[in-house]
Amino acid sequence: MIKDINPIGRYIHVTGGQASTYVNGYSGLQGVGNVRYNTGNQNMEVYDGANWVTLNMGYAGVGLSQEAESLLDWAKQRRAEELALKARMDQHPGLRDAYERLEIMKALTLEEETKEQK
């Protein structure tokens, strides 16, 4: 039986699991608080001193948040695009040269911007 599931981090989303069963404290009766598994109805039960009470067992769902799913979809698409570009650069040397010049220009402009910010 799961008592609770709590998300850790901003990209985990948890739903469900909101069930509880109240059992009276010890009333002097024998067996209060005993727990059993009822194979007939496939439920956990607890004895309250007079009756076997079915424990409310909820279902919980754990998954990524919409933002996390969106980011993973973007990363997957970006990876596919980069692999396709690499394959085209292997076939077309001019494209590889242009790509390398672009990367050099990006590095130079980043270096220039960093110096200006200091």
C-alpha cells in the first residue's frame, strides 16, 4: 500500500493517491487494528473492533510535466536535425566549410560580447 507519492523537482507530475481509511484507536476489544488481505474481493482490510473495513487504496500516476515533455520532444527533434545535417555535410564538403565558418563566427562574437560586458 502506498501512503503518498510526492514529486521531487519541477518536472515530475503526480496525480491520484488521495485515499484514506480511518480506524478507531484501541477500544479494549481484541484484534482492533489487525490487517488482512481478503482474497474474495482482492482488498486489504482492517478490523475496527466490530467489522472488517476495506482500506481505500487509490491509484497514483507519476509522469513528467508538460514542460518537461515539450523540452524532451524539442531535444529529440534537434538531435535528428543535427544528425541529418552531419550526414549532408559528409556528402557536401562546401556545406561543412560553411558550417565550420559559422561556428568560428559564433565563437568570435561570443568572445567579443563577453569582453564588452566586463
